[in-house]
Amino acid sequence: MSQRWSKKKSRLPLAGLLFMLALSVTFMVLYNERSIQQIHHNTNREQDLRETSTFTSFVHPNLPPRNNLEVLDRFSRCNSTNEYSGKKIGWVDHTNGQGQGSDFVATAKEEKCDVFSGKWVFDNSSSYPLHKESDCPYMSDQLACQKHGRTDLEYQHWRWQPHPPCNLKQWNVTEIWEMLRGKRLMFVGDSLNRGQWISMVCLLQSVIPRDKQSMSPNAHLTIFRAEDYNATVEFLWAPLLVESNSDDPVNHRLDERIIRPDSVLKHASKWQHADILIFNTYLWWRQGPVKIQWSSEEKGSCEEVKGAEGMEMAMNAWAHWISNNVDPNTKRVFFVTMSPTHQWSREWNPGSEGNCYGEKTPIEEESYWGSGSDIPTMRMVERVLKRLGPKVSVINITQLSEYRKDGHPSVYRKFWEPLNDDRLKNPASYSDCIHWCVPGVPDVWNQLLFHFL
């Protein structure tokens, strides 16, 4: 048999076999390529159909309002509410993508130390707390926990200590006033930012002679003035950053929340000349869906979106203004991340059914993260802020404040509505586990601000 398949005799049969094999392989390759092309064709067609069906139109924000555009106030109403059109806020990135890096805890200043990572250390020295509640004539009854009956004052003595070798810059009131000489420092946001503003005023006012300081009446824009420094520390009520029907600093508890998602111009007209701006927004977006009125739509024509969607629109409208109007060499802008809540004690004490009421010490578990801080929202904020690059510095208060379940007013504050007997018998049912006692956690937020100034 081996002689029949000698080299001479096997040339033609072997060549034929190779030819047939090559032809078969070529056919299979061509067939498979055609099949792959068909799959890609079908996939692309399906993708095109999906993209067509979910086509997103972008709205250019902060355009000059038309003459007959209604200014939203607490009397504004939706005459009709339509399904969400899918429109988004679009803006041009003037920073050429030069962001702050990949880590959200970084700030616009390159820091070798992460001062947002650390632990709370009890400090019973004479230097802590940094101010006394009773010494501040501008203290809010919403935050004055000692005045309203809280006797465990340990919450005032916890000092934030970043992990070694990092340290916070030592608090120096005179140095801050020198930084502020001839300048306007303005906090813009909701009641949590107002709490930080009150903390800052209480920290700073002690070195100013009483006849050289003044506070304007509570209004949309409230101003503390230090005459000798020609400086102001101000608070602008703008809980949603964009124009809304909740912009009245007193009468803003409404059944229907309406925003104009493509414009911050109403508020920006008041903050645009400030030298140092501290923004926040978060809590109000967690209270269910919001109605939106585009600047281009007729009066009373609304759409409804989830709170998180509305917040993303507002953040982008705000970012567009920052991108076009802020020179970081002449204006400092800070964004304060979300302030956590402590509504469910089972999150740090499994099996319990309370909240922050009765809590007297911080949480020690370094990885603790409660349900009051929404991670998808934080990631959205990160994406927006990165586009602004060095124009905005981040003050990341979230993780360090997560530990402070003991720092809320709970029942030790003034409540604006009378409490009935049933609620009084159950303190946890009306405890404020959102805001913070002052002195307390907001003082540390201001220490962080000072650190980066």
C-alpha cells in the first residue's frame, strides 16, 4: 500500500485534495463572514431603531428669558402635566476636558493628603468646641440644641482628625477675616447650607465689635457684614439651584414642586458678584417627583420627572453658568457634597427600630454608609463637576458626616408646627435626623473650607 502512495503517484490526488480543502475553507469563511455581516447589519439596524426611538434633544440653558415668561413663585401652578419629553440640558465644555482626576475626593487643588478620610476624636480641651452656642446672637432655633434642652454636650467636642500624616489647617479667625477683607463670601443652597452659613457666622462674629457688625433681615439673600473688614458672609436661599416655585425662604412647603430646569439666571443675578461661592443641593431632590416647565413652553405646561432626573438637569444648568462665568483666578467656587441623614437606626444597630433620637456617640465603622446618601446621585455630581475642572473645588462632607448619628437636633430644636400628645409620647416620631446641631458637624465643614481657602 505504501508503494501505491509514492511521491510520483500522489501528486495529482494530493493536489486535488488540497484544492478541494481550500475551496471548502474559503466557502466556510465567506459564509461565516456573510453571516457575521448579517448579524452586524441586524444589530446596527436594531441599534439605529433604538437610537431613533430614544432620540434625545438637548436644551441650551440660561438663555435670556422671553418678555412674557412667568417668574415661578409659590403661586405658580401646572395647568397640564405631560409625559416627560426626554429633553436634556446640553452645554459646551470650556475646560477642554481638563478635569480634576479620577477620584471624587480630590479637589481642584492637588492634595497629597485626603483630609476627608479619617476619624472623629473626642476633644475636651478648652479649644473645643470652636465657639459657644450662647455667645452667638445669630443662632437659629432650628440648630440650637443646647438651648432647647439637650444636656449631653459631648456632640460639641468631637474633632475631625484625618488619617496620618494628614492634618486639618488650624482654625484661625483673624486669618480668615484677612482672607475675606473687601470680599463677599456667599453660601447658596438649602437649609443644610444655611446651617453651614450660620456656623460660619457664629465662628467669625466673635472677634468683630458688636457695633461694627450687622445682619440684614431674613430674606431671599441674608447678609452678615463686618464693617472693619468691608466684608460680608451671605446666604442665598436656592434649594434647587435652578428657578423654582420653592424659592421663597419662608413659604416653600408646597404640594406641587415646579422647577425651570434650564435656568439659574434668577439666582445667578444675586450670586454673580460674590468672590467666594459655596453651593449645595441634594435633600430637596429626594422628596419625590418634580414638575418641570421649560423656558420655551407656554405658561402652566409641565412635564413630570423623577427627583434624580430633575437634579441632573439642574446641575447641568448650574455647571453651564459656572463654565461661562467663572475665572478661577479671580473667583473661588466650592461644591459641598450631600449631607447624610440618620433615619433608620437598624443601619448601624441591626435589630433596632429607632433613628437618631438618643444617639450620643459617632459610628466607629470606617466603611459605614447609610441609605440617606445616594451613590448614583453622587456619581452624577462627580461627572458634572469633573467637566468644570479647576473652576470648582469639592468639599466632600458625606463620609465623615455619615459617622455622626449623634450630631442631629432630634427633638432638641424649635418646631414650627405644634406637636400633639401622641407624637410627644414617641420622640422618635418627630426627631429631626436631617439637620445638625451647632456647634457641631457644620463647624468641621467650615474648617475644611478654610483648609482649602
